[in-house]
Amino acid sequence: MTSTIPDLAGEWREWHARREQELAAPHGWLSITALHRLTEQPGEFPDVPGRWSATEDGVVLTASAADELVVPTVREARLIDGTVRLHPVDGRPGTMVGAGRRTIEVVRRGAVHALRVRDPEAPARAAFTGVPAFPVDARWLVPALFVPYPQPRRCTVDASLGDAHGIPCVRTAVGEVRLEIDGREHSLVAFAGTDDALVLHFRDRTSGVSTFAGGRELVVPRPVGPVLTVDLNRVINPPWAFTPFATRTEVPPGNVLDVAVEAGERV
């Protein structure tokens, strides 16, 4: 077992370096400097050009060419000179509007529409020195069993965005991952991730002590068969651990482990 640790640790360091690079990307999670909630009344914001308002099905933006706002289209980016309507998808990454070096992300969460300002010069990005983590340990390579549901299920959990609380967040649950830690069997609801991956959002006995109180996440490739290996060394903090401007979602009922998972990213 000990002979596998150097390779495990080396692969983890490469993976964690990529993870930190993504966090510190020019328009990554550490670049967000503001969150503005939109209403039906058109409004202006001190750090955002144009006039913005929300409707039931999207966002209305009015700007002149002098504002230098650019929206993506199928073929190319287009400078806004007039009024456009944007339709961000609930629960998905928002529509990105270019504003010079900055990006204005237009998001929808439930009935709430908001703007996130992403600035490469953000203080949080400039001050970032990395994410602390527990030492890598082969103990946290855990055999597991994936039990898919016959059909994906809609799972609603509470979410909040800025001062908007109690937003129903609908996630797609695709099955359960059953794993054994310290001789005890646990079962976690697995959500659908990108590229057919499984996302496990859970809390454990370290939550609020040495790890983030809102729980952590683990993304694992969906196995071809029922058997997989879960590497808890790669548990990560969710975006809202790094910025108050991310959407905060609650851990689903049942995804609370009665064990201290001293692996992965720390608070």
C-alpha cells in the first residue's frame, strides 16, 4: 500500500494545480467583485454599463455602442447598440457579456435574475495563494458501487443568491453511490454533472470544523458498470466557499456522513 502513495500524491499535485489554476482564471470564481439583483424596473449600476431589467423569461439590456458591451452570437460577438434580450438558463452558468477586460455574467436562479461582475483585477484573485488540503492518503481511495435509478429524478434543494433566499434549486439525481468508510456503509445521492460525470455533494463530521460548513463536492466519472473507486483526496470546496456572490445550495437530505472525512480541500 505504501508503495502506491508517491504516484497517488504526484497525480494529486498535478490535479490540484489545475484546480487552482481554474479558480484563479481571469474570469474565474475569484474574479467576482459584485452581484446585482435585477427587477422589472430598468436600472443602472455603478460598475456596469447600460440599463438592465428582468422579465419572466429573461433579461432586457439597453446600451449604446459607447458602452462597449459585447454579447456572444452563434457566429461572432456583437457590439450592443440598442436593446437586446438575454435568456440565461436556470441553474446553469450564465450568459457572458463582455465589458472590456471585465465580463458581466447574467444568471437566473429560480425566478431571480442577477448580474455577476467578473474582473481580472479583483482583490480576491490578486491575494489568492492556493487552497489548503489534507495530506494525500491511500486510505481515502474507497471502493464503491454505483446504483443508477431506473429513471433520473428531480431533486429540489433550497438555494440562495445574495439577499434572495429560499430559491428552489432543481437538480437531476441519477442514482446512489454506496461506499464503505471505516467499516461502515454509506449511501450518497449522485447528481448529474458535465460530461456524464457524477457529482456528490455532502457534509461530514469535519464540516464547519476543519472543512467548509456548507459541505464539499466530489466529481467522479460515471462508471461503465456498477463498480468504481472514489478518491476522497479530490474532494473540493464548492464555489460559494470562495465568494459570497455564488449560488449557495443545501446538501440534499441523507448526504450527511457520520464520519470525519479528513481528505481533500480544507476550509
